[in-house]
Amino acid sequence: MAPRRRPLALVTLILFLGIIVGTVVGEAVGLVLPEGKVIRDVFVNATDLHVGPVHVDLVVFSFTFGFSLRVNLMSVLGIFVVFLFLRYFW
């Protein structure tokens, strides 16, 4: 039996949601752990990925687009969990 093809947009959306949920969980864990501990820094330290702002001016209207994403260790674990979900349950 050939493997089912998954729509790229849906896989991207699910991975994006995995990053978001992982980041929120990492920030929540950072609030619970005591200040100054190394394990807290592992969960809280994050890298910001951002695009923009990109300004497009069309004579009739103009718009500005910008995007920022904060990724930490829990985000990577969230992506891994979503990957396992896609692999085994879908």
C-alpha cells in the first residue's frame, strides 16, 4: 500500500501549531521554575525569528506585513511530538 500524501499546507499548519504550543509550555515552565537556575534558562532562552516589516505601496492602497516567531527548547519538542502524531496517527 502506497503512503498517503498529506497536503503541504496542513502539515505546515500543524508544525506551526506545534511550535506555538511548545513555546507557550516553555514559557509556563519558566514561570514555575526558580529564577537563576540553569534548567530554567534552558526552557526560557529562545531565539526570535522574524520577517519584515515589508511595506507594499500600491497606488490605490498600501499595507505592511511583519511576522515574528519565538522558538525555544519546548518548541522543538512540540515539533517532535507533532511529527510523531503525523507519523503514527494520521
